[in-house]
Amino acid sequence: MIAVDLTSIDPSPLWISLKTAGLATIATFFLGTAAAYLMLGYRGRWKSIIEGLLLAPLILPPTVVGFLLLLLFGKNGVVGKFLDLGNFSIVFTWYAAILTAIVVSFPLMYKTALGAFEQIDSSLLQVARTLGASEPRVFRQILLPLATPGLVAGVSLSFARGLGEFGATLMLAGNIPGQTQTMPMAIYFAVEAGDLGEAWLWTIAIMVISLSGLMAVNFWQGRSGQLTVNRKTVNNRLPSNIQQLLTDNCSPITDSSLFVDIEKQLANFKLENTFTAQQETLGILGGSGSGKSMTLRCLAGVETPTTGRIVLNGRTLFEADRHINLPCHRRRVSLVFQNYALFPHMTIAQNIAFGLQHLPKFRRQQEVTAQLNSVQLQGLGDRYPHQLSGGQQQRVALARALATDPELLLLDEPFSALDTHLRSQMEQQLLAILATYRGITLFVTHNLEEAYRLCENLLVMSDGKVIASGAKHQIFEHPHTVRIAQLTGCKNFSRAIVQGANTVTATDWGITLQVLEAIPESLTNIGIRAHQIKIITNTSATSATSAPLSTSPLSTSPLSPDSLSPDSLSPDSLSPDSLRASPEANNTFPCWLAATSETPHRMTLFFKFNTPSTNSQDYHLQAEVFKEKWHTIKDQPFPWYVRLEADRLLLMVDD
């Protein structure tokens, strides 16, 4: 056992180490956090080089770091010569110990802070900007609170690294007892002098201090987590007195109008979007990756177009030629993200109040109460987002967006995360809310039913371009290209050849059809929607009158796809004998069933014209019927007959 005479040991290495590591950690926190914030959004070509330089002290041996610092701060160094002008030298002083501790611990703080920032959902920062928050406020009230656990871990690691620094400190500060001798140097020179007891004492001291800090951080993170935050602390993060946000070019909503003509080069396609909108709910329909969400992000200022112009109610939000690009917080545009992007460290009331900081406290509370009432969430203001259901979170996001009285409301697939029942409820509530909203609403979706029920006018996008625009009835009833028909739910297509003034041969189906619509000169395809196909079974009894789709209790219009739901179809008034005699006179043809596909309420039937099918993939078109209809026809003998009404046929050209 090694004996230690505590009375003979100079305690100065302990105090020097604590002061050095403490001051270095404070400096490192601000420098590392600032560097991480700047690098978070940097995408320049020098990024890898800059990061390499910032992390170099973590990779290089401490003696090399000390030597480089000595070259820089020595009497012949660039910084050393400058300091010498003021008769000041940093080498072999206590300041040198602090400097080396800062340099070697900086990479740990920087990397930990950057990792903490990158873990935060970027939509939280983006939605904060659209709610009128400036960059300093976004950093102070969103980024820092959410990154706190990671930043605390970075501080602990930096302190431990600064406390244990030896090589670089020895090179730059030397080993001057009572001035620059830290605990690591005391250990080294105690071992050299053969005093193992003193070496053990300082070793245990470093281990206890460093490990205690790390264990305290781990315990705190385990107790608090990232979503459960002390409410008093959160309330203190929302100051009641804040300078009113800039209101340049912000006037009350009058006659709403939006003009968009933008281009943006993306990795997979080029976004080229041109459209106008008035005070309405304009639906943007398209498949995944068509540019719908990117269009909204450009309007909100989250993304910047390459070229073009955006004008809202006479205010230019973006114009590349004039170098105008208003920041998010000055656009008066609210964006509701697909994941709602509620601030997890704030209560529901604080989420809604986030964009109202320019109002007096009493007015702000009144507005929050009114918004909670409008979305039927009375009494839930003190809860946190994770304590609400998906439908409640969606309503909070909508209330928060509308609380700022935006001139343009952007809804990016707001129902995609909800189940069918909640989706239906939220649609009705959204319709009621938008009925009193005085601005313009853009509603992005890939769901046909949502687009049809919520919007009177539609934009249809594909591969970054608008391929159709106008009233929803016109787009669904008369899609002029195959792609538009596909995006609006049509499933049956055939190549077509014009035979006469009102006659077209569907070559893929092997039938000739009578049409009513004027045939385009460049006709290439013909199609029909699955729910509009009439099925006539081969019965010998007198047939009842066929029921049109519009009699369905689920339909809202002749083409309404609530969404384009199939209807039960009765046998046609023609008898089977008359069908066999002249099938093409009324676009009625014999068919055989190739396969079926079942959903809880409907059946999809795959038919082949004129001859029996050889396998489940041998079919020409598919029809949709409700199960009630299916049960009445499934046992009828073949052939059945399919009628393709002339006024339901879609005449299209290639894209």
C-alpha cells in the first residue's frame, strides 16, 4: 500500500486545473455551438475542408497541437509578434494553459453540438420561421431548448478533455508550479520523481471529477428525456416582452391573389411551376416526387427557386431578376407540415402563441383561447404535443398556422398520418374552418378523394410540371392526356385508332366503340373509369332498368369520387338475345371474368372481351362494384355483358 503525506502536497494543480478547464469549457461552449450552428446549414464545396480543420485537434497528437500553437503564439509567430507590440506574451503563462484546453476540447463540443442540432427535425425550424420568428429567435427558442441534452453532454466531454490535457499544455505553457502546473503535469513529474503516492492522488482526483460529470449528465438525461420538460422552465423561455416583428410590406388581407412562376433544379427533375390563385382552396394533385411539396416550400421561403417570381396580394415575395427574396418571417405565409411539426418542448397554448409574440400578453391569451375553441380543444392548452392524439395534433397545427392571420395558408398532406375515421372528421372540420378564412389556401395531396371533396379547382402535377389546371369537374371528366387520367384515378386504357366521325377502335381491347365527344386530331388512347362500367348478366328474365352512378348514396355528382366510388349496377333493359344480335350498337360486349380483387366493401372485377380468359393476368379492363351487387351477379352464367357508355369514354393523346 502506498502512503501519501497530504500535508506535503501543493494543492495548486487542482485549482489551476479546475480554473483552466472551467474557463476553457465556457469559451468552448460558445465557440463550438456557434460553429455548429453555422455549419448546420452550410452546403458549400469547402465544407469538408472546413470540418477537417475544425476537427484537426481531435486527430493530431497533443504535442503536435502544442508545437503548432507555439509556432503561432511564440515570439516569432504571427500572433506572437502582434501581442509583443503590446508588451504581452502568452507563452509559459496561465493564459497558455487555457488556450490549449480550448483548442483540444473544441472539436468535442463542436461535433456534439452539430450532432444535437442535426437530430432536430428541420421542419420545426422551418415552421417557426413561417410563424414570423427571426433567426435569432428560432435559435434561442427552438434550436437551443431541443438540443439542450446534447449540448450538456458536449460541455461535460469538453470539460473532461480540458481537465486532462497534458502534451499541448506542456509545449505552450510549460510546467511552472503554482502558475501553469495542472494535475496531468503534476502526475507526470511526480512519476518522474518516484513519488507514486502523489501521482495516484492526482490520478484519482481527475478520474473522480471527470467521471462524476459524465455520470451526472447521463442521470439527468435519463430522468428528463427530450420530450418531458419542466413547465416552469418552458414558460420562462417564452418572454412576454419582445420587440415587434418586422412588418414591412405586410398589409391586411383584401382581395387575395397569388401569382407563381418559378423554376428550381432538383436532383431528379426540374421544377417548373406557373399558376395563379384567388381567394379559394386550390388543390395540388400529383404522385410522390412530382414537386407538390417543393412548390409549397418555395412559396413559404423555406426553399429558394433558381429563377422566377412569386407575388402575393401585390407584394413581391421572390423575384430572381431583382434579387428579392423575403425571409420566411416576413412573408405572412403559414405552412402546415405533413408531420405537423409541433414544438415538443412547448405546451399546446405556447405552440399557438409562438407566432403572436408581437401582441400584448392579454391579447395573446385571448387569441390562443379563441383558436383552441375554434378547433374544439378547450382545456387542453397546458398539455404537450406527445399527450395528444394524431387528430388533436393536426388541429393544433392548423390553429397555430391560422393564429398569425396569414395571407396564404399552405397545407402539405395534412391528413396523411390519420386513420380513415379521423380523416373524415378532420375534413369536415377543415371545411368549416376554411369557410371563414379570408386568404388563399393551397392544399397538397396525392389522394383523389381529398382533392375532390375539399377543392373546387385543381392543379395536376407530374415530374415537376403542371400538366392540368382548372375546375375539378372538367379535369376529372375530360382529362386530355393519359397521365392526367392516371393521376385522377382512371385504370382502363387502350391504344385507339379513329375509324369515322364518331367511331374509334380500341386496339388493345379488340372492340370498336361509338363516342360522343369530339375526337382529337392526335387521338392515341381511349379509356373509361372502373366505376362507370355497366355490367349486364346473362339472365333470361326481363331485365330492370340500369341505374346510373349518380343514384349512388355515396355520390355527390355524376363523377364525384367520394372518391369515384363504384356503384351497384342493375341489368340493362336490353335482353340477352338483343345483345347477341347487335352488341356494338350501344357499346355492349360479351365478356368473361378473369380474376377478382376484394376490399372490405367493394369488388374489383377483371374482364376479358369476346373470349374466355386463360389466366388471371389475361384481361382487358377492370370494373368496380359494391359487394351487394357482386353477390347478385357472381353466380350468373357467362358470358356477361359490359356496356361502355359513349358519354363516359375518355379520349386522350400521349403525354
